[in-house]
Amino acid sequence: MFFSPYGKERLAPRAGAIDFRANRLKVEDTMGKYDEWSRGDDEALLNRLGIETARRIAKGELQVQFANGMAVVKPAIVSLFDKHGRRIPPEGLKSLVADANQDFCLKQPKLDYGRLIARAVEFLQQGPIMSAAEFEARSNAILKQIKSDKQLVNLLKGVYLPIVLPQMAGNDYGQMLGEVFLTAVERSYTTTFTDRSFNNYQRGELTGKITIAVGVRHEQLIAKMAVGSVVGIYFPTALHGFSIPAAREQMASLPDNVILSGGLDIAVAMAMYPEILAHDFNTPGLDMAALQFGSADYSL
């Protein structure tokens, strides 16, 4: 099989392009529909750009912008998430990523901010957090920011859940998670599903045993919670199929305002959206990938 990088028209000689005097077939050195462009022009352009830059332009990694008669080569703005809102594994990712299992899925809920903030207050039991109007306004501001970001906008093609975390400061992540946030999940779960039981197999086992993995930015959330209530958008299916190491590794190529989920934020989401995140057997499991439990080899 013969492959031509210029397409089919490269193989078709134009009239007058065959030289029988040399007893051989000679195809004129042009590019079909780009008849005014020759291989010499190729070489001149590659000499200017450099092979690596030209290849990156061809692959879509770089783009050429023209302004005021000048051409500027810049990194191309490409989406980091696919049409389903799932993270596109970055080139060079070393950790394991599997295909998302479509048997386990979620549905985007209609957002009732009044009901959501009421649940947060009722189940977290940390006093008033903020009004429903403030929660909605701050959530919409974040969603607007995501919609305007070409790298992140596809996140909104997956399930997205506005959440609110109360102001809270503490030196022991495991203690906060176990005593406040998982307790809130239990209250919400048993209130919503009165015919089910709730089992916390790590009850009383988290204090002093939880640390934040390196490079996941989750410590930014803790710092913000220490000074005030925090509103964020949780994307529970964005990393489906990613192993814990892969979820951590891919953070290096995401914008700084994206934080890997840990325990407090996922627990709040569970408390605020139990009918979405704990619906039935086909509800995806949720990994607290930002956290290390006991050692760097384990999470929750």
C-alpha cells in the first residue's frame, strides 16, 4: 500500500508532466489543488518553522494567528473534555485509564437552589450557611466562567452539581470528614431512603489517617473553607474510568481553578443530592482521589 501525505491528487500527473525522453515517469513537483506551491516551498517553510513546530501545527497542538501583517504561532486552545463531559486522557499519561462503563451513569437534575441549601443546612448542622439567592448567584457565576472557557466548556455536557461547603477550620481532615461530613451523608441518606440502612465501615477510623495527595490542589479548598463558605461545581462523572493514580496525574495539565475532589466536597454533594448520587445499583461509585488513607497507595 502506498500512502501520500498530500492526498489522492498528488498521485495524478497533470498534462505535460510526463517526460518520456528520460525513459521514466516524472510527476511534476506540485500539490494538485495547490499548483502554485512546490516542494521547494515546503522546504523553505519548514526551514522557517522547524520540523517540530510544523508537526505540532499539523497535529493541532499549535495554531497560527495573523494580525497586522504578522503571523504568530501560539498553543492551540483545545477542549480537555469530550462530548460527554469526560476528561480526555492527556498525552503521555502513565497511569491506568479504562473506558467508562456506560452501565453506570447519572442524570442531570433540575437545580432547585432553595431545596439544595435547605438540605445543606439541615444535614450538615453547621448553622446558617448562605441564602438560596446567594448560592444560586455564586453558582451561576462559576457556570458562566466555565461556559466561556474553551478548554472546560465540555464539562457541562456531563452531570454538574452546584454544592456549598460551610466555613470550617480544622487541623485533622479525617476527623472533620468522619464527625461532620459523613454524618451529614448518613442523615441525608436515611431521610431520603427510609427503607434502606446506611453503613459507614470507616466510622471512628479516619482521625489522624487522612492526608492530601501531592499536586491535586485540594488544599486550596481547605484554605478557602477556613475563611468563609465555599461554592463550587462538582462533576461526578468527569473521571470515570480513571484509576486513582491517573486522576491525580492528569491534574498537572488542568487549569489552576480545577481541584481534584476529596472527601468533604463529595460528602456534601452526597448530602445535597442523595437521589442522584445514591439512586440505585447503577449509580457510579465515587472515589475520593485527592485523599490518601494511611499511605500514598490507598484512598477512599
